[in-house]
Amino acid sequence: MAIGLNVAQPEEDCSDVNCPFHGTLSVRGQTLEGEVASTDMEKTVVVEREYDVRVPKYDRYMKRRSRVPAHHPPCMDVAEGDTVRIAETRPLSKTKSHVVVEIVDEGGA
């Protein structure tokens, strides 16, 4: 089943209802890329993105980071330190509104 993004479907199958490939979850809105900072929760990963913000007073840039919780379907093998692409979905819980759709680069830990 195609999800409307240019990403490869994972080889594994899963029975997760909230999987965009094997379930009924639709993706819409923005896609983000970041590094997996935490896999401690069940079916959830925290994706961290670092970006620069300009400080006009000092005419320099300052680093900021944002942490986005995302749903982790069982068919994707994600570990800490991996670079992943996440897509926006309907709200899945109080904090989760994204789902992992692709592993861009396996690395880290």
C-alpha cells in the first residue's frame, strides 16, 4: 500500500493499526528528518533536530534543538543514533502526532 511519500516499504510485516504501511494510519502535512535520541518508551521514539537561530544583537547564530515524539511501528528496526524521517499524522496520543516512515542512515550507538 502506498502512503503518498517517496519512501520504500519495509520488508517486515506487522499487525499494528497505527502503521502507515500495514495499518490504516494516513500521513499528511510535513515530513521531518532527525536523529533518534531515545527508544525507551514502548512503540515511541524521540527524534531530535538541531537548528541554528540568528541572534541579531550579536550578529551570530545560536544552536537550538527540538525533540519530537514519534510512533515507532514494529516493522521498522530503529535504534538510538539512527537518522530517520518522520511524517505528520492525526494525533495518536497527548504528545504524538508523527510516525517513523523511513530510516535514512543507520549509525550511532
